[in-house]
Amino acid sequence: MKLRRRHILIYVIVISVVSLIIVSQSYDKYSRNPSINSLNREVIENYLSDEDKKYLIDNNLNVNLFLSFIKEKGFSLQNYEYYNVVQKYYPKMKKAAVVKQTNLLVDENFTLNSLNNIFKNELYSLDQLISLANKPSSYFPEAKPEFYPNNAYALSNTKHYIADYKPNDLVKLNKAYTLNKSNIELSNEANKQLMLMCDNLKVITEQECGGLKIKYGYISYKNTNKYTKELAFIKPGHNEFQLGKTIEFNKSENFNKNKLYLWLLDNSYRYGFVQRYPDDKTNHTGVSNHYGVFRYVGVNEAKNLIQNNKTIEEQRGE
């Protein structure tokens, strides 16, 4: 009988303890989060807004992923993953600066992958990205920031702004192919495909690049105004040539009627180049009388544009 009573007592104690735990958990909003302990609980209570506390609980977040930022002015728990991305690429930046700078970017709806891509490929520095996102162009205030200028169909024109972006893979062209053997740069991939096209033209015509001479390649933000007399459609930050993938062939007399020009129209896409400003597409590009300008977009992309008779603007639905 005593043994039976003892079993019953143990059973009652166990039930009581379990009940206490359940009741405790129902009142302790942090109980189900193993990353919260007695050391960080007070910090969380003191520094998180009610909204952030709810977000923490609902998503059962790991406190250790944001605790180092929590005391900084302007901290928002919803932005913690972005803080970590910025800190990854700017490890020496103070936590307060990370929070302040990152908050300026969040409204632009960057995905974490896209932000990683921008910093990893050095498309823009953090300062450039913030400036691009928050400061309109002084030339065309309504222009949209072009956050991915290395994209095949990227635009830099009156409607799209790249600020002082500079490609990080520029190489010098073979002077044998440039007008007056001048120093002209182009992105590495575009240069390789251009050299391949020139080599094949040499085989066909027995002349270096078929006799074609490249007049313009990459034009920097800083130097853009030096070329606006002849290239009236470009402005600093709104410059097609600033992308590093665009060239203009020197237009000899009747260039748009000679065999080399016709060959370019029929074959340049095989090397990833397309005519940037066709005369019959001025309503889309806004540029006329520059039929010697060709843009590298990639072999598959060029084939797609040619097959569908589209400009980059049309491909983007503009």
C-alpha cells in the first residue's frame, strides 16, 4: 500500500513539474528560443522595440546573429541579415556605421543575394551604392538607378543612371585595331570576343580586323564631357560607353553601305555583339546617326536580340 502511495506521489510530482513548465513557457515569451539566455535577455528587453520583439519570437531568430548590432542607434531587427552582409565586405567598419549605412539601402528592396553579388563583383562600393540609391542624377533626376551594370542588358541612358561606375575588368585593346593606334579599353570578355571577330575578319579580308578601326571604347564618368560634342547622347553617369562593353567603329565614307558594315550586321551577333542604335529603332533608343556603335551582350543574348529584331530597350520592355 505504501509503495502504491509512493508511486502516486511521484506521478503527481511529475505532473506538477510538467504543468509548471508548460505554464512557465506560456508566460515566458522567449522560452522556446535556445539562443536566449540570462546574459542576453536583459539586453533584448532593453534595446528591442515591441515590434522587433514580436518579430524575434515569431521567427525564432538566433540572437547571436544580431546581438553585436542591437545597441546601435537606428537598429532594426528586420534588417539584421543586411547588416551582416555589409559587415562581411567591410569588416573594419564600426557597427554604428554599418547600421546607419545599411538602413539607407533597405528601402531599395535588394535581395541578400543581389547585395552579395554587387559587393562580391565590386560593381559598386557601399558609398557608391548608397549614393546611387538616394541621390538623383543632376542631369536626369527621374532616371532610375542601374544597380547591375554588368548585366547583359544593362542600360546607361537618359532613363537609367550608373553614377561613377567603372568596370573592374577593363583591358587595353590591340592598338592595331584602334584609330590612330590610340589607347582604348574594353571589358575583358568583350575584348576577347572582339579579338576573335577581328581574327576571323583578317582571314576573310587579309587585313587587320578587315580594315575596321575602333574609335571609341570605354569612356569614364570623369572623361565623358570630353566626348559629348560628337556623342551628344551621353552624359556623365548616363553613358553607354561607361559600361565598358560598347565600341564605335570609325565611319569611313559611305560606311553604312560598304561590305564591312553589312558583314557586321549579318555576323557580329555570332561573337556577342549587336548594333546598338539601328536607324529604324530610334523611337526605342532615342539615338540616331550612330550606326557604327556596337554593344557586347553575350553570344546567346545577341542571338536572341537578332532573332526577335529587338533593341536592349525593347528586350527590357521599355
